[in-house]
Amino acid sequence: MDIKHIDTSVIIVGAGPAGAGTSIYLSQAGIPHIIIEKGLFPRDKVCGDACSGKTAFVLRKANPAWLHDIFKRADEYTPSHGIIFVAPNGKPLNIPFNPTKYPGETAPGFTTPRLVFDNFLFEKLPTEHNTIYQEADVKDITRKDGKVTVTFIQNEQTYTVTAPVIVGADGDKSIVRKTFLADHTTEKTSAVGLRAYYEGITGMHEKNYIELHFLPEVLPGYLWIFPLANGMANVGVGMMSERIRSHKINLREKMLNAIKNNPNISPRFKNAELKGKILGWGLPMGMSQQPVSGDNFLLTGDAGSLVDPFSGEGIGNALYSGMLAAYAIEKSIAEQRFDATFMKSAYDSALYKRIGDELKIGTTMQKLCRFPWLFNLVVNKAEKSPELSKTISCMFTDIDLREQFRKPSFYLKILFNK
């Protein structure tokens, strides 16, 4: 069978939130592009299923009506108004999300299975500006004379696609990253997460706060409980890979043991039922600012290792990085510059200006989880001090205030009641 050759302006590998975000904004700019996706939608993606205000921001900017549609679908999407941090001693700290409301929206964030959300985004992609190939197997990526060529197979037909720029939106095992950043490979499983779906968990917050439980059994990781529609919940656990390896931890056993025996959460699971299998995946944490672009390429989402090291947020950062990638590509096409220097200025700098501090603070806070007594101290003090509680609440919605978490003086003031 003959090879089919295609020329376009941009190649996107992967159609999850990162690839979708890139495509949506490229289409708005009228830039032709090809999307190569190995799966077939609707398809599942193992994840915590929580979408923050950052996700809402990118969708709202693209088309406010999309968010209006989401909040009307109560059988699939659950509005979330805050987060609960539970210290190792079992004491909770409630952090309401930014209360700003927009017309047609009922909450700053929401939860929904990735099977639902990714398909929602995918259905928004088709335009006159793109062509989507599903169930497409990428075989080779090469760069020559300032252009990138991708060879892939779909339905036994071989294609080659050539463009001046390629976007890696293909997850933590990104073939785009492996091809162009061989000298900057990261531990693709810098952290590991497990996800399960349960029905019938009791004690959920009336405003559907998502919950992070820093249980002694899983430190320096945490167990999460995220409410979903129809009495369901996404329950999972995340832990750094280094600790799992060094302590030879069976993460599945840890998770099930905590659910069964931890006095703070086990009563809530008394009549709960596990639905389906417990599945795992790698979490490429943004522990340091690594290159996310180079000659003729950009990396987005998990391919760029952009998961928040503390909260584990990946969807919002994936969508946001896709949006910024599209903006950078629009500039590069206008100036016909696809070299590493230009891409770094147009994309890396803009991306890390927005989420770089968040990733640094998340890294610091993740490390603080190794000191349970400090976590307990902060929560105990906040429970007794409305002023401190309000300050910490603001820290999770104001990046400048959140910087205080990195300063030893913050903890000294708490320690000495100042």
C-alpha cells in the first residue's frame, strides 16, 4: 500500500486535555493542524478526576458556553467549592476555593470521570482547521531541514505528516519528549498514583469539597477522596516513587489497609462498594523547571512533566500549557521562527511565569509532608485561630501569599503564637 504524505502547519501528538487545549486555540487562530491520537474516543484515563479553577479558566476563555453546559449536567459533573486537608493526626482544615462566580457557573471547579471530560473536549475539536486521526500508531519522528516528519499507521495505512512544529501532548511516556529531549529525560514515574471508584462513601462535604488525607500510613504521600455524581467517588493514593522503591511498598495494600483500618476514614467506607478495578499510573511531577521546547517542538501536560508536586493537579496545567503552546506557535508562524531560542522565549518563559512558582511551592510543600509533626502543628493552630485559618485559605488562592509556605519564618510564627 502506498504511503500517504501530508503537509500541515502543526502536528499534535495526543488528544487528551493538553492536545485538546492546543488544538482549540490553534483553531481559533485559524492555524491548520493534524492531531494524531493512539486511542479511540471515548476512552478512559486513570486520574484523580478533579478539575480546578485553572481548567475552568481555559474553557471559559475558549467558550463560556462550554462551562455552562458542564454545570447543567448534574448526572456527570459535580460542582466543587473547596478542598479539605486532613493532617496526620486526623484534624481537618477546610479551604474554600475562590468564591468569584461567573454567570452560568455554579462553582469554581468540578469533578468528573476522565472518560466523560476527555470526550467532552474531544467533541469540541473538529473544525475546518484540523484533521484528527484516531487509533493511530506513531512509528517514527524525524527532523530535517527545519521541519518535523511523523510516520504513523492507521487501519494498515501508512502516513507521513510534515510540519515546521510538533506538539508533544502524549503523556508521561511521550515519544516526542524521548525523540527530542534525550538528554533531559525525567523519572517518568517520579510519583505513582492509584485510582479506584467507590459507591456509597459517607461523610462528604455538603459543598463537595475534595479531600486530601495525609495519613501516617502513606506519608509523604496522601490518600484522596473526590466526590462524583450519582453517589460515586474517586478514591486514590499517591506517593513518591523513590519511597516506594526504597521501602519496598505495596501501594495497593497500603491504600486498602488505610480504607479498612484507619479510624478517621474507615467508618465512612463501612457500606461502600468498590466498582471496577484499582488502576495505577505514573505522575510526572514538575519538581524542577526543565526544558519544554526546542528546535521545532513544544511539550505540554504530562509530556512536559507539569503535574503539581503537592496537589497532584495535572488537568488544569495540561489545558493551560496547551493554550500557551498555541499562542507560542501563532507567534512563531507569524515570524517564521521555529528555533529553540525563539520557542523558549515564546513558550517556556510564558509557561513558567504562570505556573513556575506554583510548581516550586508545591515541591516545597510536598517535602514538608515528611514532617508529620509540622503538618499537625499548622492544622492545630489554624483550627484554633480563625485569622490563621483565613490566611491559609487565602494562600491557596493567592500565589503571592502561598509563597509564605516556603519561608521558615511562617512556621516559627505559628510555633510561638505570633
